[in-house]
Amino acid sequence: MPFMKGNAPIRRTLQFLEAGKLVLKDQIQIFAVNYNVYGDHHKGARDFVFWHLPQVQYKNPHVQIATFKNLTPSPFIKCFYENGHQMLIDVDSKSKEEIYDHLVDVVGKTKEVLRAEAIAREKKDNPANFGAHCDKHCICEIPGQVPCPGICPLPNHMRGKFINAKE
């Protein structure tokens, strides 16, 4: 498989991308990471970009994500909001896990917000949904479906015991 070649091919699997827990707030439009490709105090930022940035990109398709290499003496992350404000996050001499956890706390959505969005994303008004907590209790209430056998008996050619008896 061609996508399984290269350095750490696990980063390109769907399971790895979906495992990310950093979903940025809706107000963030640009997420920029500044770091150098050399230096010990940039190692955490380099590892964050290598391991976690694909997950952040996958979970946040509406956010522009930029990386700037070798332009700064100290690594930092800058978030640009839609109202013009900016947030500067210092990641100097931090590990990739410390950076990731700090970003989840500061610019990530809370678990309650993510849970509420998941519930809202479910289509409750879909006519194909029926059961105890939906508008229709039984599929027979939907127009065009076969009525309930308890109300209107099915014709013999639609019942299994008559079809199997003929064979």
C-alpha cells in the first residue's frame, strides 16, 4: 500500500486521525505554529507538529493551519479569532504531550460542548427513525408501509407459514 510508506505511516490511518481530542473552538480561524527544525527547546514543538498536527487538521477542517519553520528564536503557537483578537501560546521547552494538553484546555472545546454537538448532529426529525423516543412509534404509522398485522391481517402470500407449507 503506497500510503503506508515513509516516516511513521500510522499518522495517515483513519483510526489515528479520529483519535485526536483537540477540537478547536468555533471562533478560531487560523492556527499557526512557529518553530525551528534544530535546537533542544524546539523539540516539543517539532514533535507536536509531527504527531498531533494531522489530528488537529482532521478534526478541524474549517480552520486554516499554518506552520512556520526557522523564523523565530523561540517556539510559539498563535491563534487568530474571527473578531480580530489573537492568542499567543508559549511552547518553549515543553514536551508534545504538555503542549497538546495545554491546547485542549485553552483553545479546545469542552467535553460537554462536544457531547451537545454530537446530540444535535443526530437527525431526530428523520422520518426513517421510529421507536420509543421518536415521533412515530411503529413503522406501520409511516405512509406507504405495510400496516400492523395486529390491526389488519397480512395476506397469506406474505406470511411465512403459508409459503413454507407450499414447499
